[in-house]
Amino acid sequence: CANLQPYMDSWEKKKPPYVKFVQEAAMWGPVHRAHGKLLYTLEGMGRTDLVSKAFDEIHRRNNMLISRSGNDAETQALHLAFAKANGIPEADFTREYSGFAVNTRLQRAEELNRRYRVDTVPVVFINGKYQTDVGMAGGQEELVQLITDLAAFEKGR
């Protein structure tokens, strides 16, 4: 996911206007759920610019942004520290983090993971019909082009 994120960020800025791109979290266990909660909080606050920074923390700096003991309060404190270090006020972050919208997104992600039988990431679904990933497409740039082509095909149907 971290390696694909820059390609998706670039594509999202120039994607066709008829394409709605929604990033969902894998929900395979407590660690993924915690990362999903951070993702949905950042998105809900309009701070999608920090998603790549969170990936960098997790995958390049080996800071998993979760409590080693599995304690939810400690994980929330780590997420809050990340948010504050990136200019998000504590009260705003805490309100969104514990809010209805984030919990609804987590439930939706769990349902989508079950429905589409997600067992690897990153994986992309186009219009609920096509499933692809970097390996199937032949590379990251090829994946972005395939997504664009499949979206255009679906629009023309």
C-alpha cells in the first residue's frame, strides 16, 4: 500500500471527473482496524494529505502507530500525537476520531472486506465488477492506467 500510495495520489489529482475514488482499510484484525480508524479520521477532517505521511511512519520509519500491548487508549494517544505533530488541534482530532462518521466507515470497511473477500492489499475494485492489483496489472503505472481504462469502459456502458 505504501509503495502504491504516491501513484494513487498522483492519479487522484488528474483522474476523470466521473470517477469516484474511495480508499478503504483492510480489516483483518485489531492492527488494521486501528490504522483504518486513523485513515478515516484524517479523511473526515479533510486531511488526506496526511495519509501518505501515516504510511511513511508505519512502513518506512517502522513506527506502527499502535500500542504494543493492544491497549486502545494508548493507540489513540499515538494517533493523537501524530495528528498534533502535523498541525491538527487535539479537540478536533478527538471529536472526529470518536465520532459517528468514523465508526460508520469502519463498519462499512468490514462489510466490504467480507463481501469482496479481501485477502491481500493493495487491491482495487472498479464499479464492484473488476478486481485487480499491481501484480495482475504488471506494475504500479500499469495499474493506474488499467483503473482509468476500466472506469472509462464502465462509463461508456
